Amino acid sequence: MLKKSRLISLSLSLSLVLAACGSPAEEAPEETGVDGGTTEEAIDFEIVPEEGAQLLLWSDGDEQLDWAELMAEKFEEEYGVPVQVEEVNQEDAPERLATDGPQGLAGDVFASTHDRIGRAISAGLVLENFWPEQYEEEFMEAAITATSFDGELYGYPSGIETYALYYNTDLVEEAPQTMDELFEIAKELTEGRQFGFMMEPQNLYFLYGFLGGYGGYVFGDEGTNPSDIGLNNEGAVQGTKDVLVRLREEILPRMANEDITYDVRTALFEEGNLAFDINGPWAVRGYEQAGINFNVAPLPVLGNGENPTSFSGTRGFYVNAYTEYPDAASLLAQFITNEENLLLAYEITGALPPRYALTEHEDIQSNDISVGFLEQATHAVPMPNIPEMPLVWEPMEAAFADIWNRGADVQEALDRAVNTIENAIAEQQQ
């Protein structure tokens, strides 16, 4: 069985749970840490499943459910611990954990997107990752940052996604290397019902990469400081002007913000009437089923020579702090995110594995679309997962819509949005 030695932060929640469950495999600390050992201790420990352990795994449906059920079978074969799988949407799991966890009804291990898990972690509902140093060495930095909270790693990353540039290869032979080149090609291809380039004007999720590439940011300190908002700084203003304003003036001068929805641009791409689309990996299947010849490339380089810093989302597995079997549950989370099983996840679900070793795997490198997304992922930044993040979307959407529809001054519109966000945060913190 596994035997590890590491420095472990003495998280109150983790310590209480382990003590309450009498985790039999834990050995006494060998030595105290520096400064009297008040914050860290060296712990040599061996983790084995608790006697009589049985686990409940919450998983998304469809292919994710198929993969989760396979993981349950394999885990029982290796550890002798039965695992029941229940379909629970990863978007809903953190909220259900808050109500079902204390009643003993929640999954011992559950999947969540990183931007939904912050509130549950801050409420003490999630155990820390048992092997943080190992995961920090073997996984992409963006995935580790995304699944951490207050500097501690909680998640077991299983998939990373970001958006990149789709291009119709019947209309464009090669992906443009710069945004200037993209706009030049797009203008030539825009005529009648055919468009060279289209993106939703008010959608911060897709626009963020361009603001970030010029130095804008949502929250300071890698997305953790809500008192430092960088969505109206010089870089954010420049990014808005160089992409959003330019798109309105050069490609789509007669279209209103309300006319350019996600459904509209995906339909145009599926019809073969859109050359460039910025979208995520979730759009691949629809475009393939539509019979479109396309490829995916990293977002083109900006006018300042920098790569757009697209938002990345990391899917991870987390261990319920109320589990009766913290050792078995942590082993399950580790097991389903090992190299072999994340490769199976890629094959079954298409999820891009955030493990460094797998990014060079021949199965992935032979797929141009996967390579395109992975290359963009190296420039991506995790979407902030602190509780203040939901307060950002609506004011920014209003600002972008005002800029697009009414030609509002970019600096003034972004200043108003940030002021609204700051007031909402102040109210939330009262």
C-alpha cells in the first residue's frame, strides 16, 4: 500500500475528521516543524482503506458517468472497497454537499468545476489533498492553482479546458498567427450572410483572454484578492479597444449586441458561414456532426506580442469532509486521477488531462484539435474561484453591451462596472 512522507499543514478540518474517525494507518508525527512546529509538522504516514469502507462517488452523466462506473469497478478490484456511483451534476455537487454532507447523504468523493467549489472549501466541507507535493510536480500549474484555496491544495485535477480558435479549413488554409492577421482575413471573408469572425460582445468569459493579454485581471494575487480589481486598468481598456471595439467597427458594424448570441455564431459555423469562432472543446462534437471541416489553434498573438490569457476551467475530484472513510475516499480520488485512468478519461470523455506526462502521449499528440487546446491551455489562467467571482459577470456584461450598442467610452464604462462590483462585494462582506 501507499506510504508517503510529506509536510502537511495542520488544517483544522482535516485534523478533526481524521481524529474523529480514528484513522488507523496514521502514525505519530516524527518531528516537529520549524518555529516550534506551530504551523507544519513532518508526517510519515501510510494510507490504507478503513476496515469495512464503502464509498459513494458522485459523477456527471453521459460519458463521465460511464468512466466513473469503470473507475468504481477498477478501484474495488484493486482495494477491495465497493464504490457506488450516483449521477450528480458537477455544477450542483458543491451546493448539495452543504445540505447532504452533515446528514451523511453526500458522496464521499465528488466532481466539481473549480469555480464552484470555493464556497464549500471555505465552509470546511472539503478535505485537503493528501499528496500536494506529488500533484504539484506532476500536474499543470494552472490546474493546481485552480484546485487550491488559500494556498492549500484540495482538489485532485482530472480535466482542464479553455477556449481556443476554431477555423473552417474550407475557408481558411492556416490559422492566423496574430490578431492583425485574423482581422485582415476576416474582413475579406465577410460578405452577405458569411462572416469572417464573430464573438459575443458582452461575454466576459471569452473576452477575458484579450484583456488579460494586455495586463488586465479580475482579482489581484492570482485571483484571490477581491479588494484589488484590474478590469478597468490600462491593459483592460487596451484589450477592449483592440478586440471588441475593432470587431464592431471593422467586421460587424450593423449588428446589435443582442443579435450576436452563442447560438447564432455556432449555427453560422455549423452552416459553413463563419470562418473563425472562439469556443471551447464542448463545441467539437456539434461541429463534427455538422460535417464541417475545421481545426483548432491557440488564440492569435496580440498587438503587444503577448498571447491572450484565456480563462481555464479545471474539473477535479474532491473529498467530502463528512465522509466516514477519509483514507479510502482520498485513495479513490488519487486512483481515478492517476496517469492510466486519466488517459482512459481522455479516451472515453474527451477531457484533456492536466498531467504533464500525458500531454506528450501519442494518443493526444496525434489529435490536432486536442493539441490546439493544450497549447492554448499553457497560456490560460484559472478563473477565480473565490465567493466574490459571481458578482463580476453582470456588471461587466452591462459595460461591454454599453460599449458595443451605444459606443460608450471604454474607460468610463469599465470604471462604472468596477464600481458596481466593488459595491456588491462590500454588501456581501457585511
